[in-house]
Amino acid sequence: MFDFRLNQPLAPSSNADGNDVLAMKGALGSLGEYELPSYGMTPYPDTPMFEGMKRFQKKNGLTVDGIARPGGPTEATVKARLARIRLDGDKIASGASASSGSTARPPHDPRAEVGAIAERIDRRRPEPAEPGTGCRLGQECALLARPLSRRQGKASRPHAGR
């Protein structure tokens, strides 16, 4: 995980810092509260992010307003939950308790972490539609989307008295 910190408030009715948006989406994705939309991960606030924030706030007994402020309760709770996940991951990776010693870690790049989370979320999503068809059937869709040949496209006419 990465260190989670907001630079300015995230709210549906205010301008947002793109890095804050990516950090929040990544954090909510790690916590299971953000589902990557079909258009992918962007540095722009979107409805799924605010819905994820509200679900997170409700599950954690916070005021459900879809707003996160620097130093506020939502930011602090997200940070604590991410720390717990990291601690549990360290315990699993080392096979020992987290208090058995610390190891030096390289600094984490939030954008790289968000990209990794987006890939994990993307793998859970069904296959995208075939380009230009809106079909999710894969190869079968490509066969259905091909134009008919002239012979196949003509309507059959009844033969006249032969």
C-alpha cells in the first residue's frame, strides 16, 4: 500500500486535485469499495468514487456525506484501514508478527499503486465489448457482426411455376 494523504477536500460540488482523486480511487479499490468504471481509471472525480466513499463512511460509522477532507475523519479512517491491510500483508509475507522487526521499504509511487489496483479491478470485469458492436460474446460476436455476402443477403423468392 501507499501512504494516503489528501491535499485538498474531495467533494461532489468542488474542484479536485487529480492526485487526490487517484489516491482515493486506489485506496477505495484496495478496500473493496471502488469498482473501476468501463471508461477506466481517470484523475477526475466520478460517481463510482463518491458512491464508494459513502459506502466506506457508512461501514465505518462516519458521517455519510461523500466528502473527504485533509485531516478529516474519512481520510484518517481510510489511512488506518490501509495500514491494517499493509500490516496483515506483512505478517503473511514474513510468516511472523509485525512487531518482530521492521524492514526498509522503497518509497511508493501512488500512481503506480493505482495502476496496479486498476489492473486487478479490470481483471474482475467481464470482457469488453467488441469494437463497434457492443457485443460481449468474443469470437462469436465477430462472426455475427460480419456483413452478409450478396448471396446471403438476398431474400429468397419463390420460384414461379417450375
